Amino acid sequence: MRRKNKIGILCCLMLVLGSVSTWAQWSYGVRVGANFSTYKSKPLDPKFAVGPHLGGFVTYAVNSVFGIQGELLYSMQGCRYEVGLNPDETVMFRRRTHNLNLPVLARLQFGRNFHFLLGPQFGFLLGAQEKGVEGGYVRMSATRPFDFGLLGSFGYAFNEHLEVDIRYVHGFLPVFDYYGDDYKILNRNLQLSLGYRF
């Protein structure tokens, strides 16, 4: 009896693994798009700044509905903000950061065309610059090397190769040193992204 039970369990496992392996498949591609980024920051009153993002992604489809997607992206982020030099004159400053972002995302497929992505994003600062009164960009100090956020995305696939996504990244860690919670600066990033799957 025990032997029959073991054989039955083994057959069930083989069926489950077989069904998973039938669906499971790897795919990869490239991604490029525009960032409309800003900061959550009370003293700066920041406005959106536009910058590019580009990189690659790998998707592991467990079945026709669920998959895991990892990405490696270069992303230029930052913001614009005004500073009053005197009562009659203001200057627009711009901060921009160069980041290497690593999102690890759960992918849900809705039919053939629509998909939803959600998961953490780990960010690594490559450099930071600011442009102000002098007119040129200068290197910024007091930056923090690591960022962590949550990425949510809704996308549409035109065919098996080409897809477009609207994404939002909500940062949780300060990207610059600050003095008290009123001076905390957090990333906020809206993205329009075009992906090509090989």
C-alpha cells in the first residue's frame, strides 16, 4: 500500500512539474523611455524634470498568467525648483541624478495584450549634479548612494515583440542628506516606457 501511495505521489509531482515546464519560458528584451521625475520635498516646492531611461529586462513566465521580470536600467532623474534671489527675481535650479535601477517585478498577464507589473526597485546612485545661477552643472555632495522604492506599471503589448508601459516609482529613502523630516527629499518618478522583446 505504501508503495502505491509513493507511486501516486510521484505521478502527481511529475504532472505538476510537467505542466509548469510546459508553460515556463524565458524571454528578454530592451527598454527605453522618458522619466517625468520630481521629489517629495517641502522646502524645494519641486517641479517635474524630464530625463531618459534605458536598459534591458528578462522575464520568466511560470504560466500564461504569472511571471517574474527583472530589469537593469540607467535612469536620469531629478527635479526643477525656483529660488528667489530678491523680491523681483527668481532663478530656476535643476537637480539631476544618474541612477542604476534594478526592479524585481511580479508580472500578471490579462489576456494577450494587457499586463500589470508590481515590485520593489533597488537604486544605486552614479552621480548627482545641480544647475543654477552660474548656468552650468556642478557636482553635488551630501548625496546618498542607495535608494529603495516600489514600482507599479500597467502595459499594453501591440504584438509578441513591442509593448508600452506607464509606470510609477515611489521612493521611500532620502536621496540627499537632510536635517529633520521637513528637509527629507524622496524620489517620485512617472515613466513612459517602450519595450522590445526578442
